[in-house]
Amino acid sequence: MTYTEYMSLNAFQRFWFKFKEFIKAIPGGLKRFFCAIGRGIKKFFFGIGKGFKNYFVGFVKGDVFVKLSYLIMGAGNLARGQIVKGLLFLAIQAGYIMYMVFFGGYFLMHLFPLEAVVTQEQKPLPLGGFTTVEHVEAYSNQILLYGILSILLTIVFFALYIVSVKSAQKTSEIVKSGKKAPTFRMETHELLDSKFHSTLLSLPVILIFVFVIVPLIFMITMAFTNYSDVNNRSFNWVGFDNFAEIFSTSSEGGASMGYTFLNITMWTLIWAIAATFSNYILGMIFALMINKKGIKLKKLWRTLFVMTIAVPQFVTLLVISQMLGASQDSPLNLIIEMFTGHTSTLDLWTTAYDGWLARITVIVVNCWVGIPYTILMTTGILMNIPEDLYESARIDGAGPVKSFMKITLPYMLFVTTPYLITTFIGNINNFNVIYLLSEGGPKVSEYKYSAGKTDLLITLLYKLSINQNKYGLGAAIGILVFIVCATVSLVTFNMTKSAKSEEEFS
């Protein structure tokens, strides 16, 4: 389509054209995304190969102290007078060896097949004979956790080992050039001056390693085990059995996990789209209405919306859940009885209309708790749109709708596209709204594990882990959700104009 033909389209035709072009571009975006992953993997392995090459070349070209550093960390630094630095490297090596000998190595040896370590002891009975007493030395969850920790510490140790080797090589080159090797005080001064950024980042990196990376890897590995309430102390690896069960069509009691997962996934996507764009569009409309010239008491209207944010969200959701309850004494039924004169037992969390009444209800309630955030965000952006653009549009004969489609909406989308993507991903994992309102109900017999019509993947994961104690199955669903969310967010963001032409909009 030429530019002239595009300009002759009305606003809705242009939107439909852009939407179709976006859908057509998704396969190409996915291809580029996975090609980039492939290039990254290729670059990673080439980097490893290059590292091994440099490692052996450095050993061949290094002097006796450099060669000794390949065996004993810090030896090259100690030989060149860097006593403190050399002792630190040596202490790291000694500490790692002691950790592996007295603690970590034991769990690594039992990481496969991961079963609990049980010892038997023969004890004499008072009346003669012997009885066998079993002692559990380590449970499977302990073996898995400490085994993963030992592997990660091994990776960190080898990284520090490479640092020590490079330090010995660098110090050797400095001494050979006739200069004096830098002292520990000089290097410490650099950490507080030219390398101060590394000093500041060290603590956050350690905290991320302890509180994010270790638990994340632990939960990922849990997806490949049969950890559940039945064998919560002694379990083993099952490979991809949990993933196979997720897509299984075999029915137990008239319900299959594959059918449950497919339907909940479809509803999760519908919910994420509806919740994201209803809040975004309605919030933008309310912000435009409040900011329109001639509207009085603007601060009052903004304050009223802010007050809904000031109330904790879980309190609002619990109150609304009680208001919309099926009880005859619920506020909703009392209001209906007051206006109609008849007793009402309206139940919004019913399976009527195949559960869509409950689904529409949670979408509407989500607008109540979500629109104020959009109003506050878009208000600031709307106030920064140059008024000259609107004046020029009015002079050219553009009405309010055309000004909105040509000026307001493009500006808003350009600035808020990353916000839309993060909100969409957040709604896929919006546990609070669903669970506090309906607890995933209404429950239906064709769904497995007591899942309901308003359950999202995140609430299904919660029920599997907490209520059903199917931790391995819940972890497998968590991995699938992460892969989908990461792929969608990266692909869609890189296809948007916000990423392609970051500095073009003016």
C-alpha cells in the first residue's frame, strides 16, 4: 500500500491495517529472536573455546611462577611481593577445597539419583535379639538445595581461579617491563576511585546470587523431580514427566490435565488482553476528560481517583468479593431486593453461561482497581504534549476524534508501549485480583485439580503447589509461563517503534 492510499483510509481502517501488519510481522520477529538466541549460544561456545586457548597459551608462555599459579592460586602474586593479594587467593582455594571435602562433595555425590540417604543400624533388644533402626542422614530436598549451591560455588570458584591466573600473568608482565608490581593499598585505592562502580555493584550481585539465582535454579530443577506430598522427603529425578502430564489427555475422574491447561491458558490470554486494554483505554479517556479545558475542580477528581489507590488493593478486593457474594444477605442482593421488592439470590460466581458471568465480573472489578493508575500515568504524559500540535490541527479543520487519533494516541503509544507490555505480562501473573475475588471459581468437574473458570495459570500453579502439593507439576507450569512471558515481551518490544526509533518522536 502506498502512502497516498494509506492516508485516504479512515482511522479504523488505518488501525486495522496496522494491526494486520503487526500480526504479519510476528513470525519474522520470532525468527529474529530465536536467531539472536542461536548467535548468542554460538558466541558463548566460541568464547569458551577462545578462553581455553588463552589458558593453555598463557601456561606455555608464562614463567615458573605463572605456571605455579595454575596449580596454587596466588603463588605468582606472592612471588612478586603482592603478599595480601596472594594470601587472599590462596585462602579462597583452601576454603573451597575444605568446603567440598567436608560438606559440598557429599551432596554432589548424592545429587543423582537424589533419593534420601538412609543408614541402618542394628540395636540389641532388652530380651535378646536385634532390631534394625533407620537414620536419615540427608533428605532429597537438602541434597538438591546444597548440591545446586555447591555447583554454583564451583562456578564462582573457577571464575576466581581464572582471575588469579590472569593476575599472575599481568603481574609477571609488569615486572618484566622493569616496573614495580602494584601493592595491595594501590589496588584498594583503585577500587575506591577508578573502579568504584565495581565496588558498589559487588554487594547487589552477591545478594542477587543468594536470594534470586539460587532459589530460581532450585525451583527450575524441582520441575524435573516427582516432589509431592507423598514423597516430600525422598524423591528423585523424573525428567520431562511433569511436562508430559501438563499436555496429557488421559482422563482421571472425567478430567484431563491437558484439557485443563489448554482452557486455562486461553482464558489467561483473554484476561490479560481485556484487563490491559480496558484499563489503558478507559484510563486514558478519563484522563482526557479531567484535563479538558473548561473542566472545573480538576484536583478534586484526581484526588478521588487517588483515594482508591490509597486503600490497599487486597482490602478492596476482599470487600468487593463479599459484596458480590451469593448469600441472600450480601450487599448486592440486598440492593436488588430494595429496588425490586423481591428476595434475590444472585450469584455472580456461578457456572451459568459457561462461567463467562464470573469472568466478565473479574474484568469489570479489575477496571475499578486499575484505572486510577492509568489516569495518573497518562495525565503526566498528556500535560507534556505540545499545545501547538492541537492548535495546528484545529486550524487544518481536524475535530476532536481526528486530533485524538493523529496526535494523542500516537504520542501515548510511543511513550507507553513498554508500560503496556509490562502490564500485559503483569496481568498474565495477576494473582491478587483473581484469587481474592473468586479464588479461581466457579469450580467445574471437567477441570482437574479443583481448577475453576476464572483460574489463571498463576493461580493454578498456586493450587497445585499449596493445595494439591504437586510441587514438581507447579514448577513445570511456572517454567512454561516464564518462557512464554519472556518471549512475548522481548519480541513485541523489539517490534515497537519505541525500541526501533527511540529518539525520532518529537
